[in-house]
Amino acid sequence: MFDIREEALELDPLIAEVSDPGHGAVVTFLGVVRERGAEGPVSALEYTAYREMALAKMRQIGDELCQEFGPLKVAAVHRVGVLEVGVPSLALAIGAPHRKEAWSAAARFVDRLKEIVPIWKKDVPLEGGSV
């Protein structure tokens, strides 16, 4: 399950999606907007995406992870729009037979997302600031 949406993110549906009787591990990750952007302090980040391609690339990453780490279930949702500091922008859940593969796959998913998925962010500076 992969999605790009404007609505708030929740982990519970992702956990349900990746849970399996054969999985001894479910790893979750939330990427959260931090107060410092590439150029300095921010009040928010504005995310945009090429939705259809982003979803295809997220599925591609899921397939890559299954080839690299064995039988997994992967679910991820990325938000778009203006997100204030402290708001989750990415929710990820990975189910795997063992914890080592689940942790490794989660880290790899986030790295690959940043490399190949057409989702862009723009700093929204603090009022009176320049970015």
C-alpha cells in the first residue's frame, strides 16, 4: 500500500497492512518536519509531488526491498501541501520475518525514496526571515 495525500498520516492502518502471521517484526518510521531547513530556520515545508510517478517509484522500491531482504510487506504514505514544524510528512511500516531485515529495509526505503521518488520540498521561512 502506497499513497500520496494531503490528509494527516496515521501509522495504525499501515501496521495493519504489513502485519502477517509469518512476520516476527513490524518496524515503523515517521519522517517529521524539523525547525531547520536547508537554508536556516523554517515555519513549515511545502511538499509537492508528481503523484502517478511517485506511486510507481514507491512500488518499485517495495519490489527492490523484497528482492534484497526477502519476503516483506511494505506500506508508506507521504503527505503533500504545507506542513508545519512537528507534523509527519512520511509514514512507513515494514513487516518481515525478522527484525534485522525489517530495520534494514526501512532505512533503505527512506534512502531510495529521497533518491528516486519525485517528491519535492520547499522551505517556508519564519516570518521576517528569508529562504
